[in-house]
Amino acid sequence: MLIDFLFELRRHKLDVSTHEWMALMEAMALGLHESSLDGFYRLARSICVKDVTDFDAFDLAFSSYFKGIEVDALALAEELWTWLKDPKKFAGLTPEQRRALEALDLEALRELFKKRLEEQKKRHDGGNRWIGTGGRSPFGHGGFHPTGLRIGGPGGGRSAMQVAGQRRYRAYRKDMILDVRQIDVALRGLRQLGREGAEDELDLDETVDETCRNAGELELIFRPPRRNRVKLILLMDVGGSMDPHAELASRLFTAASRAGRFASFRSYYFHNCVYESVYEDAHFRRPVSVSDLLSGTDRDHKLVLVGDALMHPSELLHAGGSIYYHHQNRTPGIEWLRRIANHFRRLAWLNPEPRQYWPHTTIEIIASLIPMWPLTLDGLGEAVRYLIRGGRAPLVEPVVPIDPGY
């Protein structure tokens, strides 16, 4: 039933599984679609759409599949909207007339509205019957009916019982710049829960079972609380070309460093590329050697690097290529990045630069070593899922090899 609609949803990139489709069929069998296309629209959207950002795609698929079918008498023709653009004011009602008009309930109002839509052929202003502006008719706007169905225009009288209008969804942007709350929500997916520590949490199921075994005498059973076992290291590029992204990086740091979020959390700074050392402060006064960092962490730590990955190729590929004149790095930066990538089982690079600027730059070279996502709502979500569940990393074209002379 409606199998072509399922494929239309998938054609618009909606992730609708067979399980969800069968749930929709079961709901229809129970009559939850209210035997109307409008009811089916609401039912199908509530079951088949998992994310508010997919509302627009669902509407496009629905419109494409049911094209040419009248959704509802409340879905107004464009001509009717044109009639209502130029309201005309008329005299109000007397108290006796208002009391007489209040007898209409909502169902009667809707049925009468459907009938008027079928009968009306032209614009109408004033009067007490047709859909229009002003007057005593319960349909339109700018009128004086105390229980009217307002259609278009302002609700000046504030007495409409119900408002009819076109359903319009604007596409939600998945490449939007993140705020602290959005980052905080995304990072909640970076969890691996386990029970450890003191047994100070009541185990309700075991308490009930043990009490039953104890012939009804209460036996309290405690267990360690569930805690997030993820250990996170955050490396952040600061200064230079990262200055325009400083506020966004600060939001990410604020959300990640909140107390209790991870089993352990450490953050370090670097500029452009990681060399022999990273730093505990953004002023680069407290260095920590990368060798010590790697030896002091196990492979199951999650590593997140944040930076635009933009620099002169020599900074990345050549020994002694560091941007700092007095820093003669004997090992190229790309080799340090390779050592980091080989140490951690799961690591991700979040890049605030839009993806269209990545090709033919040092970004492309680094992304061939470390899985990279844009620092957007979608990109952060994909990176978090990769860090926890693994799976396929973003594909990157082959790039220039490192300088063999280091």
C-alpha cells in the first residue's frame, strides 16, 4: 500500500526503514490518519521523519507524490488569497447581532466553510455570507463575526476561532554555525557508559528480585552509578588564520570542558601544525612534548583536533619548516601528525573552513591522514558518531607525499 510513496520519500533522502513503514501501515489500519489526506500527512510525518531538519524534504516528497490532489478545503487557492489582499472596512455589529452569530460551533463552521469554497466564484467584501473582507461573514478577515474562521490578513478583532493558512516549511540549514547549546547537545552522543566506583546507587530491579527471594523482607541492593567512560583530548589551533574562528572554537571548548561530561578531559594548544610540543596555555608558556602526551595516554582515548589546517606547504612537509624563525623542527609536521594518527584508534579533525575551500590546499593533505569534518551542526554530529561507533571516514583524494629528506 502506497509503496511508491515510500520510494518517493527515499528519493528525497529521507531515511525511512521498513520497520517505520510497517508502523505507518499499522497506524492507518487503526484509523489514526482520520480518513483524510491531511490526517495522513500529519501521521506519516510523525512516523517517517526523525529530525526536524527533514521536514522540508518530507513536504517536497509529499507534494511530488500527491501532486494534483486537493489536500483539504482549508488549503486555499491562490486566487482566494488575491481577493483578501485589499480589505475594505465596514460598520460593526450591534450586541444583539453578535449574540445571534455566536451559535456556530467549530465543526459547523468548518463544514460551512467547505460549502462556501465550492460555491464562491468571485471576490466579495462586506456582507454576511461569502468569504471576503469586512462585513459579518465568519470567513475571511477584517470582519466582525465573533467566532469567525480567519483567512489571511491581520487578526485585528482577535476573535477568530481558527486560522486557516498554507503550510510552508523553510529548509533548515545543516551547515549553520554552532552555538554552545548545539555543541553541548551534539557532544552528548560522545558517551560510553559503564558502572564503576562506589556502590551508592539503588538497583531497583535487583532489590525487587532479592526481596522476593527473601520471602518479602526488604533487601536493598546497591550498584555503582553509570558514568561516561570516554576520555577526551582536545587540541586547538590558535592565532593567525584561526583568529576569525576564535569565538566558534571558544564555544566548542566551553561545551566540551563542562565538569562531569567525560571520564577525563585535557586540552592543549598549537599553531598551524603540531610539532614536537603542544601547550597547556594559549600563550605557549607551558609546553608538553608530544612524545610524553602519547606515552601518557592509551589508544582508546578520543582525540579531537580543531583548526583550519591552512598553512604554507613547507610548514607541513619540510624539516625546519615551522613558521617561527627560532624554531627549527627536525621532523616535519606531517610526520608528527602521522604519529598521532597511528597512536589513537579514534580521532577526528574539526575544520571551521567551509568544505569548498579544502581542495588543493594543506587541508587536503592533513585530511588524508586524519578524518576531517567541517565544524558545523552536521559535521560535528558525524564526527561524534565516528568517534564512538567507528565506520567509514570521509573519503579524500591522494595528496602530495612528505619530503623524504627529513
